[in-house]
Amino acid sequence: MSQFSSSNAQCTSCGTTVPVELVHSVNADRAPELRRQIVDESFQVTTCPKCGNAFRIEPDFNYVEHGRDLWIAALPLQRLPRWREEEVAAEALFVRVYGRHGSPFMQAIGERIARRMTFGWAAVREKLLIADAGLDDVTVELVKSAVLRASSSAPVGLGAEMRLVGADEDKLHLAWMASIDESVAQTMHASRKLYDQIAADEDGDWTDLRAQLGAGMFVDLNRLLVEAEPAG
């Protein structure tokens, strides 16, 4: 089941203490409305009763959707520099639930389910959009790398990240977003043909990069772009 607890947060505008319900886990099979709220960007949005400012609590929860074979450790953006350490912790958590100490039923689920780790709301939302579109997230990251290589004006290193924001039968819709507030700085599109070509090239030019991006739970271009801080 989905789990929440009562807590307090500071309004990002006036500093007023605001009571909030913090999420610790989301079970999208039992509560699909929570999944919809993540996708439409309304989940964990709180309005300050004093100044009316709407702000969003950073993600720090586990997301599970057995119907789509998906488990996500959704973490706050500020923990991105520690992604290697966080990946180890998230893997250990997954193993506790779905590994050899779990029930046979949970172990069977653990053998088939994809486990992922994200930082910030844009990243966890992206994983759900990828699942909705029936895409492979490693291949999506490879498409991003192809777009990045071909771009002469990508805002790399300026606190920005490229995210999938939609897809149709012809195109993947991408956007450069400011990491801190997810405001869109630039939009672009990649052809579905490019995605299909990369997906089919499992043993060709994309082999090494595919292996690097899929080496752990953190399937994201930031795995290659962000140098992880040492553990401790």
C-alpha cells in the first residue's frame, strides 16, 4: 500500500511552517490516482495558507507498479551528487523486499521487475512517461546522447537536464529543463526512426554506451555527466 506520514515543511516564499503529508511509498497498482498526479505534476504540491505560494515537496519515496513491472527509488535532486552511494542503498532496499529473504511470491516479482533510481520530479515523471509509451529507458537515454552530440547549443553544465516529456508514433518530444524548478529552457524532437535504429543496434556502435547507461539502477545520462562524490 501507499504510505504517508504527517510532517511540516517551510514555505519556499515566506518561510511559514506548513503541515504536510509526506509520502514514503506509492503503490500505483492500488492507487492509480497517485500515478496520475505524478504525471500531471500535481503530486505533493502544497499551498501556503499565509502567502498563497504553491510549492512542491521533493520526492523521497519508493514507487512500485507491478502491473508495469516497475520499481523506482525516487530521491531528492540534491542527492544526485551522491548517486553511486544512493544506488548501493537502493539496491540493498530492493533486495530486502524482493530478494532471497522475501516470500517466494515477491522473489518471483523481483526476477522480472525493472528497478530504477531517479533524482527530482522531472526524472521520476519521465520514467512513467517512458512506460506509458512502451519505450525502453536505456534506449531513450541513448537517443538523448545522439541529440546532445548533434546540438551546438545544449545548456550542459548550467544546471539543466534533458527529459522526455511525451512521445507519439513519429517523434519523441524532449525538453531541456532547469534542474532546480523544471522550467523549460528549450524543446526539441527526435524521430521515432532514430529510436528504432538505436534499439535494433544492440551489438553495434551503441554497445559500449548502452552497457554504461544500463550498468545499474540509475539509468540516466547524468550517470555519465555527474561525477559522483566519494562515499561517506
